[in-house]
Amino acid sequence: MNFEEKLKNDPYNPNLHREYGLWLLDENRVDEAVEIFSKGLVYNPFDSLMRFWRGRKYIGREMYTQSASDLKLAAMINPEDWECWYYLGVASYLSGMYEEAKAAMGKSHVNMKKYGINALPAAVDWYWMTCMKLGQKEEAQKALECITPDMPTEDGDYLARTLLYKGYYKPENFVEERMKEIKNPERPRIYEQMLTFGLANYLYYEGQTEKATALFKELAESRDNRNLFAVKQSMGQLDELGIDYIVPEE
């Protein structure tokens, strides 16, 4: 489909910009998509879908406050959309705006339950981490009450992590044992990294800082999956602790 030709004939049409941007995302042409969304938002700044996707892709660029700004407006325009609130929570957490992250993840959780979205462990995991950052340990543990080993979920890595936080799993050999249960063989390395971050996070809040730091560094210095949240979170955690790490060259 020739979107460029269409836009030449109708350059101020935000719907065309949205359709073109979504097509570019399908083609994995992310930078071009972000540019098209930005132009489209000039003609309709309240298009929640363009706001959402630009904000979500800003996370990959480590433009967390810009991402949160886009995603907050998208969520306000479309408050029933659990994904807008979820990624707003992620962006806010990664930018250090923990109160905003907590509120956003709470709203995402409510909408997930309302619409039967099988992603509750992911929202609970981020909510737990945010509460722990804020020193609200009792509230963090209370958030885990809805987590059960047999609950339906699209994210087995987040489920395993929340079960670790809850005490259902032990930290000893956590990653190795959970890898035996992997249900998505297409992404084993990502699954392993996500589990590793969960373990590091757990150990850190249990006061085992040396063990946790070693795992954070392992993730922060990994050469693969550099845009993975587990990698970015590890980098952020080490930055907060003032610990040096080496970012591998591309």
C-alpha cells in the first residue's frame, strides 16, 4: 500500500499517519514509525493509538519521561485500555517516578481483571517492585495475594518471579529449575534473563546485596536483548547503587 502517495494527496490527515505508522511498525521500521506518528499527532494530538505507540517505542530509546508523557495522555483519553496504563507504569518506573508507576500499574491491574486479560502477574510484578522501591513492604506483599501457581497467564516468567517473591519458590536454583518448565521454546534466553532479574531483585530486597549485584551486572553487561526490561532495569539499579558496569559495543 502506497502511504507516501496518499499522504502527498492528503498530508493533513491524521488517520493516514496512524495507518502508515502502524504499517511501518509491522515492517519493523521503528524510527520511521515514530516520525510518522509525531507528524500525525500535530494534526490530531488526542489520537490515543499514536500516542500509545510513540510512547511505547520511546521506552526502547530510553526516553522514559517522554514515554510517560505520551502514555499518560493516551491513558487519559482511553482509560479502559490496560496496556496504556501498564506501559505508563513501566516508563514511570524506569524514569524513577515511582508514585506515578504505582498508580498506573494499579489501574492496569483493575482493567486486566475487568476484561479478563491473562497478564496479571506482569502488573503485580511491577507493582511489587514499585512498592519495594517506595519502602512499602507490607503493601508489596499484599499485592501478591492474587498470585497462584495455576493461574492463567501469558507470561510464565512474571508468574515464576511473583511466586518467588511470595515464597512459593526458593531462591536456590530458581532460574535453573524454572527453565525446565519453560513453555515458550522460541525465547529461552529472554525467559532466562527475566528470571535472573527476578532472582536478583528478590536477593537485593532480602539484603543479599553482593549476590544481587553480581546478577545485575551479568544482565547489564549482556550482549543480547539490550532492549529487554530486565537489562534496562539492571542498568538502572546499578546506577542507583553507584556501581560501574560495561555496556557492550554494538
